Amino acid sequence: MALSDPVSAWRKSSVSENTNCVEVCLRGDRTLVRDSKCPDELLVIIGAPGWKYFLSAIQSNHGDFRLD
């Protein structure tokens, strides 16, 4: 299945802008993340523990969570 295939259940936030967002797709114990503007270029695959930590850090504004 192609990464841009609509059947693969890619979702984006309802509060995101139409042109500047990422999309996620849950597949088993992995979460796939891609840029909605370039859906076939770069894909990040995150395991369940990493995705759970990522969501928890965002929701709690965790001070130890850094993107750099």
C-alpha cells in the first residue's frame, strides 16, 4: 500500500492549518508520521512506547521534551 493511499487512515489535527501540518497513521504497535505537503517523501516511524511518551510530553508540557 502506498503511503499516500487514502485507505491507510492518515489523520491530521482538526485545529491544524490546511497547508502546515503533519499527519499520523496508527499501524499495529507503530505510529507513522509524515508531512502533509510531501506525503511520499519522508516518513517517521515511532514505536508504541515512544509515541506514548511523545503524547504525554505534549499534553503535560513536559520540560524534558526537546526537539533539538
